[in-house]
Amino acid sequence: MSTTTSHTPPESEGRPEAAVGPGGLPGPLVQNETTAEIAVPQPFLGTPDPSYPAKVPPRPAALRRRPLPEVDPELAERAARVLPGAAGVLAGVCGIAGCVATTWWAGLLPRLATHALGLPVPAGAGLGPAQWIAYAGAWMLGALGFGGLTRGRTGRAWVLGLFGRYRGTVRRTGLLWVNPLLPRHGVDLRLRHWRSEEMAAADPDGSGLRVQVLVVWRVRDTARAVFGVENYDTYLHACVEAALARVPVEPEGEARDGMTEAGDALTRLVAAESAPVGLDVFSVQPVRVEYAPEIADAMHRRRIARLDARQRARMLSSVVDSVEDTVARLTGRGLVELDDHERKALVRDLTVAFCSGRGEPA
């Protein structure tokens, strides 16, 4: 008696186990679910078994939509500490007054100015260390007072930062005093319109287009707009260009609602990608759509042929409805009694008459 020993390969070889499908034929290879490779099931003969599991390959990671980039969550707009402009003016006047007083104290003020101010004639102590310190303090007070004066305007904001760190945003209007040691970056908060240059796009058939879009947007969060990206204007332009590469655009005249649907899709995409950097995008609408110069002539001829075919189809539908209505009214009122042959002849004659009346060959 002979015994048959089956040899099972060790697991260390890393080979996937083969599942047995209907009819004893090998089925799909079972892989680890964490890997992206899934073997294609082998074909088998006979009637398929409904209970046989069919695995659908997952979507490749390269084709999945990546999440939008996140800006530093701690970077958010906040109000900066500012003072009314009167405080800066007062500090500047005090600095000037201190310089005049120190000059009189040192005995360097002219006698005419001394008598005009009603001050007694000093003993003339000269410029000593005390006078130099008083000069420095008065000069610094005047420089800080007048140097920090700024004007806040409606629709504008000042973004303050120091050594690369965000210090706040000034949205107040009127005469204000802002720390002159903090660099200021002006941001336009008004509703802005941007008409792009011609950008590359494609229609639903993949033909090349040149598209100009009108973007309506504004800055919502000044901190993220200034510090979240290098340049928010350039970032917005890049988002619009990337959206045009993904959304098909209907050429002008092809479909009544084609450009509207494309504009809605572009607005959603650009608004979602611009929101993390503090921009509000309200509308991205194509305003000029043309075919690329190398295919413009061919697409123009195709468009004319398509419009002509559409017009002929509408005309034929109208003629058929008219003929049907005429025959139904004649027979329904009992004016004529027609058999199949006469009905066909009447329909043919009416069709020829209606087509000739519309300027089309029968």
C-alpha cells in the first residue's frame, strides 16, 4: 500500500493561498487587504456560481481625492491693540516741548524766543550728560508719538507682525496710533473682481479650449491670507487654473445651461480650495470660451453641421406633428374615408407640401 503525502509550502515563502472556485478550478488569489495589489480572478468553464465571491479592485490611491491642505489652526485673525490718534499727537507734542525745554535749560535757546515764550533767562549750564539724556528721551517720545500715527480706511486693514510672528489686525477707521516698531502689511478687504487671461481647458469631448473666467472674491481672514501662503493672489490664480483642468466647459452656443453648470462646478472647487487660506470666492464664471487655434476651424465647421442637423430635426418633428394633426382632423370629422393606401398617399403629399413651404427639400 502506498500513501500519498501532500507538500504544503511554508508560510515564510510569502505566497498567497489560492482559493478553489467552482468546478475545482483556481479562484482569485487572496492578498493582504493593506496592500493595493489584487489578483484578477481566473476564468472558469461552466455555469457561474452566485455564491462565488467576486472582489472588486479598490480605487488606486493615485486617483483618490487628496484632502485639502490645512493651515496652522492657531493662525486666526484677531484684533491688534491700538490707541486713538489723539494719544499719538499728544505724545509727539510732548516730545517737541521736551526738546524746547531742554534747549532752554542748556542755555541754547535764543533770547528772542525766550522773551517770546515768557521764560526767564537761564544761567547757561551748557550741554551736559543730563541735557543729552533729556534730549534723547524727548526725541524718542516725539518719534514714537508721530511715527505711530496712521489712518484706517474703510475696506482696508493693517496686518501687524514682528520677527515673523503675527501680532494682530487693525480694521478700525480714522486716525489711529499703532506701535511704529511693528511692520505693517496692507490688505484690501473690498469685494474684488479678477478677469483672468486665456487659460487652457477642455470640453466634454476632450477638445482643447481657451477660456477666460471672471472671479469674484475677497479676503475674509487676513492672518491666514498673509501668513498662510506666500502670495494669496498667486494662490487663487493657481486654484482657478487647476479647477479649469478638471472641469469640462461647454463652448458658447453648444448648450444653454452648459456654461452655467461649469461655472457652478468651478465656483465650488475654487471656494473649497481657497477657504483654508482665508479667501471667500463667490463666483467663478467663464466669460469667453474659444477653441484652440489649431482646431478652431474644424470645430467651427462641426458646430455649424450640428446646428443644421438640430434645426432639421426640429423642422421634421414639426412637420410630422402637423401632418398627424391634419390627417386626424380630416378623418375624425368624417370629411374623408381613407384606406391604408390612400392614407399613406395623403401623408406623403402633406409632408411634401409642408416641407416645401418651409423651404426644405422633400
